[in-house]
Amino acid sequence: MAFVYLTNAIGPACVSQKFLPLDERSVKRTIVNISSTLGSVGARHTEVYSSYSMTKAALNMLVSVRVVHHHRTMSEVGSPLL
């Protein structure tokens, strides 16, 4: 399970964190993450996919938190929201 978390949640978190300063200077700010419907907290999945589903839910939460933070940061400095 640890390897799946490293691959699907921790890896994207670390990579995107390193790219954020570059992304903020870009004209077209974009960071792309690949998720899955198996990462939906509301969906019912078999235990076969439990590790994978948990990691994709973690990735979805990471994206959600970063979007909220970005919007708050942009509104505080007076920049237009996305």
C-alpha cells in the first residue's frame, strides 16, 4: 500500500509543489493530475481497489485544497480569480 501512496498521492504532491513557483510566473497556469472515479469518496468500490481508491481520493483532496488556496491567495492580492 505504501508504494501505491508514493506513486499516486505523495509523488504528485511533491512534484506539483516544486512546480508551483514556475506555474505562478506562467501566463497559462496549469498543473495536470490524473485521477479516477475510483477516487470518489461517495462511490462504493470492492476491496480489491481499496488502496488505489484511497490514493486517488488523497490526490483529489490535494487538488481541491490547492485550488481553494490559490483562489484565496489571488483574491487577497487583488488578482482576478480563475
